[in-house]
Amino acid sequence: MAGNGGGGGGRRHCSGVLESLEGCFTGFLIVLLEWHAQVRRRLLPLLRRQRMAVLAAPVVAAVLLLTWAAYGEAQYVLYKDATKPVEARVTDLLARMTLAEKIGQMTQIERQVASPQVLKDYFIGSLLSGGGSVPRKQATAAEWVSMVSDFQKGSLSTRLGIPMIYGIDAVHGHNNVYGATIFPHNVALGATRDPNLVKRIGAATALEVRATGIQYAFAPCIAVCRDPRWGRCYESYSEDHRIVQAMTELIPGLQGDVPANFTSGMPYVAGKNNVAACAKHFVGDGGTQNGVNEDNTIIDRRGLMTIHMPAYLNALQKGVSTVMISYSSWNGIKMHANHDLVTRYLKDRLNFKGFTISDWEGIDRITTPAGSNYSYSVQAGVLAGIDMIMVPNNYQSFISILTSHVNNGIIPMSRIDDAVTRILRVKFTMGLFENPMPDSSMADQLGKKEHRDLAREAVRKSLVLLKNGKTSDKPMLPLSKKAPKILVAGSHADNLGYQCGGWTIEWQGDTGRITVGMTILDAVKAAVDPSTTVVFAENPDADFVKNGGFSYAIVVVGEHPYTETKGDSLNLTIPDPGPSTVATVCGAAQCATVLISGRPVVVQPFLGAMDALVAAWLPGTEGQGVTDVLFGDYGFTGKLPRTWFKSVDQLPMNYGDAHYDPLFPLGFGLTTQPRTY
């Protein structure tokens, strides 16, 4: 107390004749009482009359009680009281906020343009890491925690101390982070038909995300991909909305199970071991014409509601905290500017009470070309009902324009208050005010063995056996572990980056040993008998194969990594030298082909040459999940989550279409029994 104004005032009252301990104490009480007008009016005369006397003990006690009660009353702040209902805390905090503080909460910026001072000066509500945006290459969990902590300190140093929420694309595990467990992409999980498995993956992912201090995952993608030419088709669980609906179990995995009396549409996050989830991309992103990314979904309202909307109802029933708006359009209207669907349907009719968030520069793309009229884009996006804007870089311009729109009456304060109410509701619900700082003790959750075992389970359950033997009575699989000599070939056999696909370490993915994991070649070597010789030749010639004395060959080929628009494809062919490797090896030896891809691709021209064909999708870091099934430790159980076409000329073609004539139909998948050794 000696260092503040109260202490100095106490000394002034203790000067001169007030040299006794009792007098000094009385003078100090006078200063305290002067802080509260009501108490001063009632008790100050009493204290001054007894200034030179020792106060009776009962009087001292009464004064102390009244003084501290008055002091406590003056200091009490409702929104900081964790015992109060969330809605009361939101209302109290919102009433204290300035326009600048409110708009700051609506602003999400990329970590590369952020600093603790920026968060403090602009009251920034959220940060994110885009694909490949990391503290440093191969950063540890501790380095992530340190970075997030520094940013959070900037937020907590503001007048009201509102914590920021940090978001990241954890779409198949904590895929931006070196050493994290990389699970199979969603298309593979759709092949498992196992919602409980997906829920467990969500829980493991939440722990790994929290291990780096991050509280918000931009997952799950609940798009219903209706055309495999779309570059994001692997982010979709299926062409069948019923499978997608079932896989929304990722949400309670990430966030925790909602309580029994839960109201659909309210956000829910169970605790510090969970993260806020994000259902995306609202709505119809998987139905664009010819599968062109961010393009136009042409479908009537009934079709939109029966194919693309159902999974959002499941997401809301499971307490999803946020919904990300799609880049795409519905019948020519940009979703980022669609007030009818974002506000009237999602918020009003479905009673969604969490917050909506734009995609990366999503409002910029309301206009063509993108960003050509940013003032209009801000107006249209916010009025459509988007609550948090993933700016992500030019935040000063966004804040300035939105402030001007409010001050000029273009955007009403009620719209701002609605947005901020929703953002604060999520932050209070997830306990961010009580536990804003990362927990460094969770670092051991990153890449944990139990999580890798879970990913391995997911891989083996996701594999779909499309062909097994040149004739049905002579199956090739499962393979023998005790063959004298085997060949492993193909561009994807020993390439962890290819095996993981896009959204892994980098936005577009990468090639080589990009993180910690086991390639399929590694897994083959680990699985076979010590007496078996394993030879790897990425693209061998025919003579090498014919004269090698191989019992059989495993050929691993497929697509190269891609993300979003860069993955759009009109031909859906396997890149070279994949087809020639298959033709060469399978023409000279008995071969099982393992196809690494995010979607069905053209295989009919060389299907006849293969003895076995396995759709392995994009399995992630745990290559042993592939060999678990190839060698018969487990049987094949996966079923196609989408139709496998004969020719791209048939596309789009989905189950139930009048022209349905697939190579392999939705739900197809041969089975095998485990081998007894």
C-alpha cells in the first residue's frame, strides 16, 4: 500500500499531532472511507470526533467491515465472475465496450502480421495460423505455447482484458505442426463408416491442438462433394449426406459431449482438453458446377436443403461453436453476402447462437475481381450476418472501413452487438476468461503413441479393396510375410508427404520426409519376416522386374499433394510416371497396387493388369495401417464413400442418378479375413 495514493494519504493524516498508533490507524481509515460517499457521510464525523482517542474494538470492527464491503462493492465486475450465467456475463461485458473494442473482437488476423502490441492497440479478437504459418520450421510444442502466450498477454493487457482465441486448420490431425499425428483425410474416414472412430480422432486432435496452446480448430468440413473434379473432395466424407451427417461425431470429439438438457444451436466446449469446432463451409460448397472450387452451386432450394444442409442440423445439435461461410455461390449469390441463408435460416430458423466466421479473405471475394470494392465487401459481409472476419492481413483497412460504416449508419450498432455477443458467448462458454493461457504441461500430447495407434486403426479401417485376384477364386491378398523376395515400387511408396496429401505442414502439402511418420515402404520392411528380402525401386524397367526373382510386387502410386483450387482436375488421371510404373511392374510380376489419392481417379485402362487394387486414400503418417491389412493382420472392411466412375465424361454422377453406371458403386468394398500365422 505504501507505493500508491492511498498509502500517501494515510501518511498525511498521520503527520503532526497524530503520532500514536491509534491515531495513525484512524487516519488511514478516513482515507479508505473517503473512497465511498455513502459510508463517508455516515461514519466520517464519528471518526473525526474520536481522532485522538483509541477506538473501541466494536467500533473498529464495524468500520473495517463496512469499509471492505464498500471497497468490494466498488471493485466487483460481473463479467469476471465465473459463477454467473454466461448470458449475464456477455451482457455485462458488452455494455462496457466501446465501438473500437467491439470491432476488434470481430477481427481475425494472421499471426505473421500480429504482435502483442497490435492485439492490445486494436483489441483484436482472434488470431490464426494459415497453412504453413508456424513460429519456425519444425517448431516444438513449447515454441508454439510460447508464441501463443505472448500474443495472449497482449490481449489481456487491454482495458477489459478480453482474451483472444487462436484458430488453425486442424483438418486431419494437427496438420500444420511438425511431429503431430496426421490422420487420414475425411474421404478415408467416410470409408470406415465408423462415427465412433471419428469421434475418438476428434478427441485426440483436440489434445494435440491444445498441446500447442491453440483453442480453436477449423474443422470439420461437412461438405457433400458431388463431383470428384473438385480440388477439396478429399475434405468431404462422402457424396451421401447421410454418411456426412454420421461423421459430425468429430464435433463432440473436439468439443466434448453436450449435456442432456442441451439446447440445439448453442455453442458448447466442455473444458481445457477440448477446442472450439467449426462446421464448414456453409453451404453447398461441394456442389459447384463441374466441381470448380469457389464457383456456383446451381440447385433448387429443396435440393440444397436435402443434400447440403442436413449435416449442419446435426452439427448444431452437437453444440458446434462456429460455422465458416463458403466461398461458393448458390444460384449466383455469393454465400459471404447471403443474408437469407446466413441470418434468416442459420441464425433465426435453426437458432444458431455461436458465431459465424468468413473464410480467408472471404469477404474480399464477394466482388469480382476480389478486393475491387472492399468497402462494399465489408458492408455486404457483415450485413449478411458474418460475425468474425478472417481478414487476415489488411486489418487496419478492415477496422477503419467497418468503423466508418457504423458511424455513418450504413451498418447498425445492433448488427455489431449481435456479432460481438456471439463471439463473447463462445469465449465465455469455453472457459477462455478463466483459463486464457496455454497449459505447457500438455506438450507430451503432440504425436502421442496412443494417437498414432488410433491413426493406424483409422488407416486400416479406411482401406477399400477394389480388386483381389485376376479371378475371384484366386485372391492375391492377404500377402505372405514369408515370401523370399518382394519388390516395392512406385513414386508414393517412400514419400511421407505424398502419403499425407494437402493440408500437411504446408498449405499445399509437400514431398519427402516432411514430418514424423512411417512410409508404406518403412511399414513393409517392418511387417515381413526377417528372412524376406525387400527391394525398393521407384520406377524399375521391365527387365529388372522379370529377372529379379520376386515373389510378388507392391506398387504404390497416386496423386501429388494439392489443396483447394490447385486440386481442381478435369481429367482425374494419375500423374506420370504412375501409370507406366503400374504397366511395367504388373506386366512382369504378380502385383498389388496401392492407390494414394484424395478421390476416385481413372484406373480402368490398367485395371486388368493388376492382380489387386487397394484404394488407400490419403492415409497420413501411419503407414503401418496399410500393411496391417495387406499382410492379413486385419481384414479389409472399408466401403467406398463415393462412386468410382468409369470415365470423367460421366461426371457428375452420384448414387441415385438416372445415368448411374459406375465402375464401382457407392458402398462397394471386397472383404478378406485375417491370416492366421
